[in-house]
Amino acid sequence: MSRSHRKHSITGHTTSESDKWYKRFFHRKERARVRNLLSHCQYEELEFELPYDDWSAPKDGKKYFDREEFPELMRK
């Protein structure tokens, strides 16, 4: 493919492909917690919080890199 290159110079901190399974697991856990509180009419305990921490995820966040220093990272 002649045009198979990245448009933006940003990449994950690790070699993990995706955080999809991690996000699905923790969002499912949070929905179950909220559903349980609603079914028992415990509205005062109902607080929405971020169910996961980005830094403990497999991808561990993203960062920008220098295109000239790492041209091989611009390839898909």
C-alpha cells in the first residue's frame, strides 16, 4: 500500500494493541454496581466514578514522538 502511513505522530507507551478488553471489563463492573444500587433503592450511595485508571491499563496512555527521530513508527 503506497499510502499506508500514520497521519499523527502519537503512539502508546507499550506494545499492547488495545485497551478494549480492559475498558469493557471495568465499565461492565461499574454498570453492575449502579444497577445493584438502583434495584435496592440506595440512591444516596449512588456516585458515578471513573471505573478504571488509565495508568494501570495495558496500553498505559499515549505520547507524541518526533517524526524525524523515529520514522519507522510512522509506518502502519
